[in-house]
Amino acid sequence: MNEREKAMKDVQIADFALIDTILYLDTHPTDKEALEQYDKYKKISEDTRWRYTSKFGPLNSNMVDSSNKFDWVNNPWPWEVNA
């Protein structure tokens, strides 16, 4: 696994934990421990996304800074990574 794949896997793991916590909170909105976990996983998700984007570029078009002139399209597309 190369560095880019590892960084993407870290983003996916963090997002999975965050989404799982959100789903739990849908049915247990007053669970203080789950709310604390949500804050923790949200921070981890933001950090892993920042690390990925700072090194490999945006993960989606919402992360593109218009000053970049949409250079993000010059990065390999997800289906091209292993090509």
C-alpha cells in the first residue's frame, strides 16, 4: 500500500466511525458519551481529510479553492490510481 492509499484508508476509517456514531445518535440523541465520541470522531475526520488534501489534493469538488484554477482534475482519478 503506497502513501496515498494509506492516507485514503485513514480518511475512510475516520468517516466510517463518524457516520456510525451519527447513526447511533439518530436514535439516542441525549447519550452524552456518544456526543463526546461524535466530537472526537469529527475532529479525527477533519484532520485526516486535511492531511490527505494537503498532500494529494481535494477529495471532492467542494474542497476546491477557486484560486487553484481547478488543477485538482490533473490528479489521478480514483479508478486510475492502480493503473
